[in-house]
Amino acid sequence: MARQPLSPNRSRVAGHRGSPVTFQDLLSYRVSRVANAMSRGAALRYRREFGVSLGEWRTIALLGASSPLTQNHLARLAALDKAQISRVVAGLVARGVLLRELGPGRTAELSLTTRGRALYERLIAAANERNDAFLVCLTPRERDALESALDKLGTLAMALERAER
């Protein structure tokens, strides 16, 4: 269903002015749709080119940036539940991408193997290509505004989530 064009004086995020917005115009819905579309495109490319799922890519990327990590910490960072991260980690360990070593106490620490590090380097190069492809449609001023808006929205979203608990 096509959305009706907006009049020049009505913003899709007009709720702050007291006028109601439709579900499709809610900021959270619109951001989620864009993020999901971006993730689906990434998942298709990473599966085709590198043979990894989106969960595997997130795991590899997080460990490539900061390693070692425990499985619980990795699950939180990757936004995957315990069962999902367990399957992802088991698969990557079996493929020789991740190394699981005993950490302090009963924890297991995860890090990339040499093979995993090489895969990470190729994946992060592809991710940077995708990132640049998205940013090219924005002017430098729009990029700065987007960065600022995302920082503010992220901070507020986390504060509101904490308040809901």
C-alpha cells in the first residue's frame, strides 16, 4: 500500500507537535524497517560471498574488534539469545573460525583463530563497502546530522529501556 504524500508543513514524525502519526510513520517503525532492509541485504551478500549467516557475521565482527569475549557477553553485544549464540559459536568452532579456551572460573573465552581473523578481514572490507554505499547518498552535512541524531536517539532509547525495567 503506497503512502500518501505529506503536505510541506507536516512531518512524518509530527507526533512531537501533538498531531498523531500512523503506525507506519512512527520513528521506531521506520528506523526498524530501514535497519532490517540493510541487514537482509548484508545477510544475502555475506551468505553468498563468505558462507556465513548474519549471526555468524556479527559474532566474527565483534570478536574481530574485541577479543576474547565470553559467550554471554558476546550474546548481549550481538543481540542474540543464549540458544542462538550457542548454535552460532558451535558452528564456528567446528569450522575452525573460533577458538574456545577456558577462562577464569568456569567461563569459556572466545577468540578468532588465524582462519577466523582472515575471514574477519574480508568480511569487514565488504561491510565497509556497504557502509560507504549507503553514505554516498547523503551530503556531509546530512551525515553529521545522522550521526548526531543516532547518538541522541540511542542514548534516549537506552534510558527509556532502563526506566521500563
